[in-house]
Amino acid sequence: AIQTSLTSQPTVKTNQLNGLTTMVFDGDNDHLLGDYETAFNNDNFTIFLVKKQDSTDQSTFYSTNADVGYNYLEISHFTQSIGINTYTLFNEAATGTGYWLTGVEMSPSTFEIYSVRFNSIDNSQASYDNGVYILDQTLHSRYKYDLDIVTKQLSNYIIGKRPGNNTTLNGEIAELIIFDQPLEDDEMIAIHAYLSKKWGLESIVDSDGD
């Protein structure tokens, strides 16, 4: 991912988390744009995100399809009346509806691991809160656990904002990993264990799936 505009480039913070470097987004205009080497479908993937948000306002960490209008998938953090939550959403241009596909309650101003797995076979969409699988359909009134995502193809992405919106991330990203397939449970456990050890989050992450 790149950003050619100097004023929109996030900054690097060294020795920030477990002695490692993170990327800081200022909440003003910082974001990155990228193209996938091989396009894949946005209903069949797994994402791991080591992150924190420094504001209770909307913070979009990752979004897809910057150049295809308002059909996009995103991972964002919102403060709602029911709590402070990180969601995976799909915005459907045909209906103008944003669907809260899956989400978990997460703390602001704290590094945590959010992960999400989509499986097109059964349209299942599952979130993990620091390695713990969460199925909570009360987080939002438009919650859809098994939405058939109509826009399948995914070829590019944005880090730090959503398409057609000037609101950018106020927070930090330590690591973002994207797989073009839904991982098996043992693979999810292994990667959560790897990330928790790498970033010094072993005290808060379920790294063995129990």
C-alpha cells in the first residue's frame, strides 16, 4: 500500500509495542491505497488486525474496492449507545444499506487483536475478540450474520478510511494480515498465538482456543 501525497501519509512510531514499530494515522487525512496482486472475493477471506483507536468517533481501519462506488466491505470502530465496538460492515449500493455483518465490543486506546473470517459456503461471518470467537447479534439493529454479499470481486483496498468518506482513522495499526480464504480453526489459533507473542499481548489474547 502507498500514499503519494506527503500530507496524507501516516507516520511510523518506533519502539511502540513490545519494542516494535507501528503505523500512526492522525484522524485528519492519513490513509494508504493498494492493489491486490491477485484479486479475490470479499465473501471468502480471513483478516487479522492488531490495532488501537485513539478516538471514540468512527475509525475505519480497512476498506475494500476504492474505485467501484459504494459497494464495499470495511472494518471500523464505532461508539454506539450499547457500547464501544469494532465491526465488519458491508455497504450495498443497490439498496443504500450498510449491514453490520459481525462485530465485538473492544476498548479504545488499547492495542488488541480483531480478526474476522468469512466463508462463502454458508455465508458465515464470524468475529474474534483477542482470539475468542464472538457471536453477538445484539450489537446493532442491522446485524446480519449470514448476508449473501452481492459484490464479490475485490481487487484493491484502503487502509485508514472508507471510500467516498473523508473520515479517517485516528489510531494505530501494528499489523494487518489478509488471507484469500477462510482459515480452519487450528490455523486461527496458531496465528492468534503468533501475533500475541510477537506484539506482547499474551496476557489478553486467547492463543490456544480454549
